[in-house]
Amino acid sequence: MSNIKVVKFGGSSLADANQFRKVAEIVLADPDRRFVVASAPGKRFSEDTKVTDMLYACYAKAAEGANFAEEFAAIEERYNGIISELGLDISLEKEFTKIKNAFEHRAGRDYAASRGEYLNSIVLAAFLKFEFIDPAGYIKFGENGVFDLEKTLSLLGPRLARCEYAVIPGFYGSMPNDTIRTFSRGGSDVTGSIVASAVNAKIYENWTDVSGFLICDPRIVENPEPIKTITYRELRELAYMGAGVLHEDAIFPVRKAGIPINIKNTNRPMDRGTMIVADSDETSEYVITGIAGKKGFSVINIEKDMMNSEQGFGRNVLRALEKNGMNFEHMPSGIDTMSVIVNTDAFKPVQQNVLDEINFRVHPDHMDVEDDLALIAVVGRSMRKARGTAGRIFSALAHAKINVKMIDQGSSELNIIIGVTNEDFEPAIRAIYDIFVATAQK
């Protein structure tokens, strides 16, 4: 593994000229930070509009054949303002003309959205005095629109090997016919991960406006503690349960290569942030690593005597879901009972069909549906070594007078999932946080 650091900066980190200066100070402070992945300018203040949203709105007008001059002028103003404030001797006029022409000829929403990163990276490259590399020539998607990691690495690796320092726009690549294709989720995060994999980086630094991930949602618990170290497996569990962390697509290339990720704060560069690693012997001081959850689930409760001796019972229940295009989230069971947890919004339109199919296939003694369920995952690699973790969770919930509707624990002992009513969702998270984190701080 090399000493190269790949650094990605989000939209809030590159929203205006002042943020550009912070980014430059961070990048130039370490000569190992050789490859920079840039997002489009984000919001400068809460009522502001992200440049990507401005581009979408502008292109929508162009696609309708309407005059989009005013909308495009506002986009030009954002970039020209940054260039002027930074005192750069560059012009984007040729690029603006090319983009306007492409809009008029219906170049597509992906092309329109990608121009935010494209233009911002040209400006950042000029400010840092780094080379600019357009990912359209190196980040490739197949005919079916699926990202092709193998082909991408075969093209991008040799190109970056010929370059000492470079800025690469995030969020997009190209199709076999050279049309622009964007990533659907966490676009610039994905690009940063790809670049880090292509150069076999020592570390992938993902710079944003927070000092790493937090143990739980700050909208539920005031000022929750940050997570210092988290493994890829823990990250996946929390992301699946709705935590605002990096999506699996964004970490797959570096996870496969065993490259750690450091989530850092552009506005507080000295903060440790969160380290995302393949494995860690470091135990959390709070036993748990994080808490996450989602509302909006329903439970199909099925009862039948001697269910455990009936071959194919579970398979037939799941086939009833499959026939109606349904996935299940969890399936806790007893000797004569089975509960199937499904997403309420997906279940409601086909509920009667699913129940009829289950009745037809397994002939239950009793079956009912409960709505208004929320799921909460308590995740932590240290849980397997700590006695009484589940007991502490249930004690905290009992003390808060919260009724537990469901319990499910993974075989890895990495997580415990509990079900509560939607009404008890926030109080349950606060109770769990208090018993493991707030109490430990006293």
C-alpha cells in the first residue's frame, strides 16, 4: 500500500470562496494528499440552493423548450463569484457556452447534474495548481447502466499513475457510447472510493461539515457523542437501519481493497473524526457503537400448532410474499408462532392478497396484522464481549415504560434489533443512549 491519501470534499466544503480556502489549506498541508475529489457547490446558508438543484431546474426548462437564460445566468454567477473572490485568472465562458448548447440539444439530466462537479473541479484545480482529470474517460458503466469497477480500475489506475497531483470531479462517469452517467446515491463519495482503490491509497479522507458519525440521530438526542472507530460491518448495519452514514455503494471499492476511510470536518480539521476500518481490536468505551432505526413497519403474526414439525412452512410463507413482490425485513419465530415484518407502504396495497396466499399455503390457526411498528438497531462489535447488553437495553426500556413488541439478535452478536410502536420510537432511542452513553460519562 502506498502513502497516497485520496481526499473528497462535499458540497458544503466547497460552497463558496472562503470554503475553497479552507480546502486548499487542508490539501496543501500534507504532500501525501495527492488526489482530490470535488463535489458541486452546496448551500452557503440554510435558505440557499445547491448548484446541482439549480442545474436540474435549469435543464427541466430547457427540456420543455422554455427559455432558461435566467436560471443559467444564476449558475454562472455562482462560479464567477468564487473565481473572482479567489483572484483566479481563469474563465469558464467556453465551458458555459458548451453546456448551454448541450442543454438546448437535450443532453440529458445526468449530463446536466454532472456539470456542477465538473465546473467546480476546474476551479479547484486552478486554485490548487493541480491537474484536472475528467472522469468521463475513466469511470465506466456497462450497457445496462451498472458501474463497471474492473474496467474503471484498468483505465483509471494507469492514468493516475502518470500524474502527481490532480482534482477529479465526483458523481459521474460515462456509458459505452460516451454519454454521461451519474451514480444514483452518494455520487462523489463513490468516486472518492474508486480513486482511492485505483491508486491503492493509504487512506481515503472524506471531508464534510461534521466531525464524523454520531452514535445516534442528533434530532432525537441532543449533542450525541461521535463514533471514533467503526468497522465496515457495523457501518452496513447502521446504514441499513436508516442512519445518515455512507451508503454501501460508496464504500465497496475501498472495502474490497482494505483501505480505511476517515470522515473529517472541513471546518474543524483538527478533530479526529470517525475511522472506518475492516476490523478493529479497539473496543468502544460505551460497549455499543451506534443506534439507528426506522418507522413504518407492519407485522404479520402467524400461529399454528406443531408449526415446527411442518416441513416447508417458512418457505411457503415467504413464497406468498414473493408472489406479491414483497420483501421481508425480519422473521422472528417461536415453536408454534412466526412473525414476518414488512415495510408498511409496500405491504398495504397487496395486504389482502398476501394474507389470502398465506392462508392458502399454510392454513394457520390464527393470523393477524399489526401496524405502527418502528425498528431500532443497537450495533456494536464490543457487545459480544460484554455481558448483559440485552438486559441493559430491556431494563432501560422498562424504566422508560416502553413496551417491546419484538426482539431479534443476529448470529454474529453484532446487533440487537427491537420493535416498538412508532410513538415510542424517539423515547426508546433516548433511553438506550442514556443507559449506555450518558450513564458511562457520569
